[in-house]
Amino acid sequence: MRERLAGFALMCLVVPLAVVGYLMLVWIGIFGPNARGRAGVRALDHFVNATVFNGYAWESISSHAWRERDRKRWARTVIRITDWFQKNHCQRANKREQPVVDQIVKSGLDKQTIF
């Protein structure tokens, strides 16, 4: 219960900042430096992966799709779409990110932190 209350309180602070961050990302994407825009898009990618696709917060949708390609229809759809833009994108993303996922799971950092 304490974890849910702490999460709710944190979200009350973070969500308004996330809206501001999204609006800034749009502005930066048009007028700002590419590196800053990429970092914002990467963070948004990880957020959507964790919330919408029930993935790890430190993993991109592409990497998650590659791991789930044999089990989930959404993953196969993501792979097909990204292949239009960059061949084997999801496979390369997973190759890059899987060691991080493995290390975090091995270290138990994916476990509950507030008791």
C-alpha cells in the first residue's frame, strides 16, 4: 500500500512535468539540437514501453518487440513497421540493450523498492 501511495504522489508531481517535457520535445524537435531531441524521444520511447507495452523502463519498444516477436502480435507489427525505415532495427536494438536488461534483472533492480 505504501508503494502505491508513494507512486501516486510521485505521479502527481511527474505528470505535469511530463506534459511540459512533451511540449518542449516538440519545440526542440523542430528548432533545437538533434542530440537533445533524440534523448527526449528515447526517454518517451522507454516510458511508452513501460506503460503501454508492459515492458522494462530501461528498454526501448524496439528491443522489447524483438524479445516478444514469437509471442505477441504487436511485436511483429512493430518489427514490420520499423523494417520499412531501417532493416533489422529491432534486432539491432535488442542486441544493444539486452545486456543492460540482463544485468538489471540479475541484480534485482527490477524488484519492488518501497515496502
